[in-house]
Amino acid sequence: MGKRVKIVRIGEDVELPLVGAIAFGVVDRGTNVLQIRPVSFCPLSCIFCSTDAGPKTRYRNAEYIVSLDLMIEWVKAIVKFKGERHIEAHIDTVGEPLTYPRVVELVQALSEIKGIEVISMQSNGVLLSEKLLDKLANAGLSRINLSIHSLNSEKSKFLVGVEKYDLNHVTHMAEYIANSPVDLLIAPVWIPTLNDKDISELINYAIKIGAGKRWPPLGLQKYIPHKRVRKPDVIKSMSWRKFYSALRELEKKFNVKLVLKPRDFAIHERRMLPIKFKKFEKIKVKVLAEGWLKGEKIGSADGRAVTLVNAEKIPLGSKVKAVIIRNKHNIYLAKPII
């Protein structure tokens, strides 16, 4: 990750609330799906990465790893708040979930929480092995959303930004998953002009290997350029209208569902954790750790993690006044009041 990126061990080196931050903890977006983020590392540096992950990161200031006991404690409390029924725990970090050293134990512990009925996981597949997949299946993993963006080895290396990327290993694991108790969803990012032709090949491949026994076999993602993240040169994002039109054409061609809706995954609205702070509200934040991106610090206020922007000169351990500038889905950004 580079010497300048700090590692923050939450629950060991520092105590931070597990609601409020985007890079770690639990994200509740008002449905029956909880996003579980125990770690933020990634071995790849995809050229389109929306979170600037991996060895080639330019903007990350810190990486996070959450203690298992603390994570489960918070998940249990949130699941109870949400009614302890029909909950999906979706392990979908801002990096690669399989970099979490206790990922099997995490899946096992999640499977034992009353109300969690589905456990799914994002993965790029590079750290998967048959042995690990077997352990995850036995622990209770329901589905892997596997990121494959091309079936061409050289193009894949270019897209993921790592010369040692082994496409044969990833496709082997895709086929192993498809023949296991764990369901497989192949999730390519469609990047105009870079992998247009690859999308049809990936659709055909997913059908051929038997992906999607319980859920849809594919989850095509539209490339969206984000501020301060990697963007392929000269590439423009497709409009949503054009994207969905293209998906419908491919649906007819391959006779497979590609335009996905929440109901395809039994996702429905569920009461969300109350928003603690209103936008533009002034609060006091105890500064506890380095922030995820350069120039940020992260702290605690009233049981929530709060990310402070423009905070380079604010020392750890201090208490500062700040104004909330973002509060959507209990993810809080604040600007220090100097």
C-alpha cells in the first residue's frame, strides 16, 4: 500500500463507532441489506476504481481493519433494530473483503445472528482458493458477486492495473463457485470503448458455467467517473438511458435477465437507523484516527464516526467544533470550524 498509508486497527489500537464512516463498519441505507465493511485493503488497482483502492492509490491516507468481536457486536444491535428478520449481510468493502484475515469467522458469526438469512460478498477473486471457498460455504456464505471485466488475459491485466493478475485463476474459481453451494453472480464494470465486446463474452460465459442458480447470474455495472478517483483517459460514461437500452438488447439476445431490480434479490425498504446530525448542524468531535483520504481525520461524536475534511493540521486526541456537510445514510462528513 505504500509507506505513507497508515493502518488503523479499530477495536485494538483505537475505539471508533462502526456507523458513520464509508470505509469501515456497517452501512444502513434503509433496506433489509446491511453493508458490512471489516477492512479496506485491496491487492488490485483497477483503472476505473471508484474508491482509489490498491497499491497505486493516490488519495488514500489510511487503511482500516476492524476487530471481529466489535463488528459482530454492532451488527447484532443493528439487526435487532431492523426487526431481526429477512436481513442480508453484504460484505462489500471499499477494497477486497478477502483481505480480512478472519473472513471465514466473520461469515460464521454473521450466520449465527438471528434475522440474518443471506450472507453475500463482493470479490475480485484473486485471493480465493478452493479450500477457502469450501470454508466460506461451510460457514454460511450464500453468494459471491465476482468481478470479472474481460475474458482476455492481457486486457484484464490492463483493466485491473496489476501485471501479475491471473485471469485463469479467477475463471477457475468462478467455475468452482458455480459448482458449489455458494451462488455465483458475475459483476463486470462496463467501460465504453474498453470492454464493449467483452460484455457479450462474459454474459455467454456466465450462462455456460451455470452462474445464478438462486439469484440472477449477472450484475452488469455502469462505469461512473467519480471525483478524485481513477478515470481511464478520454473515456466517457454511458448515459443511464443508453446503458439500460443496451442491457435490454442483450437480454433479448441471450435470453437472460440483466436489468435488475431490488425484488430480484428480495431487497425491500426497512426502517433506517435514525440520523444523528442534521446537515449544517454544529457538533463537537473527538479526533481519534487518520482519515481515509488525504487531508482527513476521523473521530467520534454521540456514538457515530465523523470524518473531518480539511483537517491536516488537527492533532489526534483533540476535540474540535465542526459543521456537518453530509449526513446521507448516516455517513457523516464535517468541516472543522476554525
